[in-house]
Amino acid sequence: MNKPDFFSQIADTANRLMKEGPAIQQDIEEKLQALVQARLRKMDLVSREEFDAQVAVLNRTRAKLQDMEKQLAELSAQLDTPEPSSPDKP
């Protein structure tokens, strides 16, 4: 079911239930809540706290990667630089 069908289904359900009268408001709320919760479960969403935790992990990983890239560049530069020959060595 695509998004427009989902929202149309919610609107149709709400309209149908509201026509039955104001005494049925709790039933409307329960059915709409169940419908929305079922759809959200299928969307595989994460909480804001989990998202923020993953962003923090990603930022730490990026910082470590940048440090490692800098170290690699320094080591590569050391390997590419020829060592001066010592006069004591033959």
C-alpha cells in the first residue's frame, strides 16, 4: 500500500466512524491509533534517542578515521623520504 492509499484509508475510516455519532469518539480514537501504530511498525523507524546515539558513534568514528588518515600520510611521507647516509657507515 502506498502513502496516498494509507492516508485515504485513515480519512475514510475517520469519516465513516464520525457519521455514527459523537458517542463513538473513543472507538474512533482506538481504531485510528491501532491503524497508525500498525503502519509505523512496518516503517522500521528508530527513536530519536537511538538516532542521536548513532550520530554520536558516527562522529567518533569519523574523528578516528581522520586521525588514522593523518598518521598514514605521515608514515607514507617518512617512507618516501630517503634517509641521509651516515659518514660512519660504509
